[in-house]
Amino acid sequence: MMYYILYPGNDEKDTVNDINQLGEQSFKVFWAYKGFELLMKAVDQNHFLLKNFAIKDETGKDYSIEEFLDKIKKLEVRIQN
């Protein structure tokens, strides 16, 4: 399952951009992409725009940041380079 993040001013056509791709879940592993790195940086800094981020999966289902992080916390997270 692929996950995407939409920042203020983005729409679903922006999901092709690497900064909008959070990563992909496969076989108990979450393969983190550039968007995940940016999300974690914003969470660590408690960035004021966090409330405006939208997270979606490849089926179009919406997640809050908390729901998304809860969903992947049981997975092994591997960073894509």
C-alpha cells in the first residue's frame, strides 16, 4: 500500500512528486520515501502547518497524522536513499 502526503496548496495530482510520497507498506516493512522524512522533521519541530497536512493511501482513504503513524508503528521502517 502506497501512502502520500499533501501539503497546503497541493492536490492529488501532486502525488507524483517525491516530496509527496510518504512510502510503501510491503511485508511488514514500511519503505520510507522523501515525504516521510519531511513529515518526521515537521513532527519533531511541531511545525505550525502540521494541521494542514493531508495523508492519503493509494485507494484515496484519508488518515490523520496520528492514525498514519499508529498504522506504521508496528512495521519495520526502512529509509529509501
